[in-house]
Amino acid sequence: MNTSDSVNQYFDFAANHLDLEEGLRDILKRPWRELQIAIPVRMDDDSVKVFNGYRIQHNATRGPYKGGVRYHPDADQYEVRALASLMTWKTSLVNIPFGGAKGGVQCDPNLLSINELNRITRRYILGIEHLIGVNRDIPAPDLGTNSQTMAWVMDAYGQVNGYTPGIVTGKPVELGGSVGRDSATGRGVMNIVEALIEERNWTPRNMEIVVQGFGNVGSWVARIAYDMGFKIIAVSDVTGGIYSKSGLNIPEIIEYIKKNKSIKEYSNSEYLSNQDVLELDCDLLIPSAINNVINKSNASNIKADIILEAANHPITPDADQILNDKGLTILPDILCNAGGVIVSYFEWTQNLYQRHWPEETVFTELSQVMKSAYRDVKTLVDSNKITFRQAAFVIGVERVVNATKLRGYV
Ligand code: NAD
């Protein structure tokens, strides 16, 4: 089963719960538009390589398409399609006026120079330029891309269409980006943790957290959790993980990575594989790297009490079932990692009227939107005795259904 079929299993649960007719299910499941392009690039060694690029627009019933651009070797049509549909349900769940889309370039950014990445990005944007627009489709960063990539996106689009800061979010602040966008996804995850603290009377210093992935999302999750007083016992990146039962010094690790690029050789800790990191005994496990890392082969070994999905689709549906049967609580991706697209919405709004919000406004509004979505989901979980994922999908799908009917599509 590909990732797109996996996500659609969760959609099917919501569709059954809402008793949707067949035709409506078909409208909502299928992407409205899929574009695959060839991206020819002159490499630094003077050879020419052609990369596959995608922009998949899943649904724009509630507003312009919105979704990140991923640079990863596995970013094929199925993965990008799945991620595009997750964006539709996510923007709906947190009730911001966007639809869902995703982009991808099948490449390994770790093996490319900064100049090659610049050329790939410009060619990619030229190839999808006719499909995107401030009120049509607004890209953003994702796995393997960052604010520098978004600066190139804005510039490439601007070369054709003139100055258009609202064409992309996650830009550097100097080019019209929002303060707080960099930390937004990780901060949003921790807003959900704050809601859990209030609800369950937790004392952070007595609780152990494990974070897989130490890029944009994972490093901010770890940094904010550390500042809140949690004990972070393990973190990892693509090279493996580091563990300390007494808790890791996260600010020191962030400084270490700035100089050394990867976590691997960091001292004052024990080295673990990414697999071992996921299977550690802890209170909160926060996968913040790639898809499908918890699957049928390792789900029964997971010892965390609660999983917060900071990454998109880190758990396969069969593993989800195993974990639910074990009694774990899983806070799903479309809720947990929505902070990024929420602050992207704030950035787009600021670009439209050319004003800048102060950091305090961004953080306060982000927290309000995240906690309000959490309360909506929790209410449905309690009243319908369903999982957090099921409840999140029911809310996300239902809002899109209502908008579909109001627009008169069916
Ligand atoms: P990133 O490229 O900044 O960081 C990815 C991290 O994962 C790096 O530390 C990398 O070393 C690690 N990693 C890569 N492959 C791995 C593997 N096989 N095993 C373990 N670790 C691995 O990416 P990011 O922006 O932090 O995104 C991480 C996840 O969060 C993705 O699933 C992405 O879709 C999701 N997400 C990101 C945002 C955002 O605003 N950036 C928003 C919502 C969701």
C-alpha cells in the first residue's frame, strides 16, 4: 500500500462516520490537479541531471491551495499526493482559509551544493509557475527545504510576475517572512503539550521525552520542551541518535550541530540507532523526521505512553492499530504539526496588507488556534469514544464537505 492509500484509510473512517455518499467521497479523495515536471539542471561538475518535480493540488474548496515543498529521494507522486491530502484535512481542522497541496523534488539535498539547490529551485518554480499564485496556491518549506529555499522561490516567481511576497511563506524575515515562522511547527507541537499539561496536571521535570529528527521541527520541539523543564532523554538525526538517562543539554547540542552538521559524534551521551531511539521507554515520543518510521515491524516494541506526530504520517495505519490496541494515545499529525501552516497563514495575511506582526502576537494567536483545535478534537474523542486521529479527520473532512455543498459542487 502506498502512502496515499494509507492516508485515505483515515479519510474512509471519517466518511463512514459522516455517512457521506459515494460521489462526494470521490470528489474529496482525489487530487484536483497533479503536475509532474522534469527539472534539467547543470551540475557543478558540468554534467546535466534531470530531476522529477511535482506539485499536487488536492482540494481548494475552503481557500487557495497551501502546502510545503519537500526535497527528498522518496518524494514521488504517491508520497506528495498523500501529503497534499493531509494538508486539506489539516487546514480544515485548524480552521484557516486554505485548501491542501504539496510539492516535491526527488533529490537528496545533502548531496547537492548550495548553487545546485538554487538552480533546481528556480527551474522547479518556472515549471509550476502557471499553477501557483497568491490567491491560487502558496508553497512553503518542508523536509529538506528551508527559508533560503523559499527566498529563491519568491525571487524566481517574481522574475516572471513582479514583486509578490505572498506567493510563498516561510521566507526569511528580511524578505517579508513572519517572525516566529521558523519555530512555528515545533512551537505548535508544544502548544498541544501545554494543553495536555493543563488537562492532566503534569509536572514537566518528572517527564521524559524522546525526539526523532533534529531539523527545523525536531530541534524546535526539543529546544522549547527543554525550556519548559522537560527531560529530553534522546534525540536523533539521519545519522543516528544520542541518549542520556539524566537528560540531554539541548542548547549545547544545537550549538554542536551548527559546527558539526550531524549529531553522531556528540559526547556526553550514548549512541543509539534511530530504531532504538523510537523504542525507548519514555512518557512522550515525538517523531519529527520522515514518514512510516513506526510500522508493523516495530509498533509492538514502542514503549512510550503518548506519541505526538510532529512529522507527517510517521505511523502506518497497521501500526496505528497495534498502538491503539496497546492503549497508547496518539495525537495525529494534522493536529500536532499544524503550527507551521498556521503561522504561514499569518505570514500570508501580513504580506497581503504589508504590515508586520510582533512576535508576541504571532505566538499568542498560534497558541489560541492550536489549543482551540485540540479542544474540538478532545470533545469529539470523549463524546464519540473514538481516537484522536479519527476525531481530527472527522472534523477536518466535515468542514470541507460543508463548504463543498455550499459551493454547489454536488
Ligand atoms: P528538516 O529537513 O529540517 O529535518 C529533518 C530531520 O530529520 C533532520 O534532522 C534529518 O537528519 C532527519 N532525518 C531525515 N531522514 C531521517 C531518517 N531516515 N531517520 C531519522 N531521521 C531522519 O525537515 P523538517 O522541516 O523539520 O520536517 C520534519 C517533518 O515535519 C516532516 O515530516 C515534515 O513533513 C513535517 N512538517 C514540517 C513542517 C515545517 O514547517 N517545516 C510543517 C509541518 C510538518
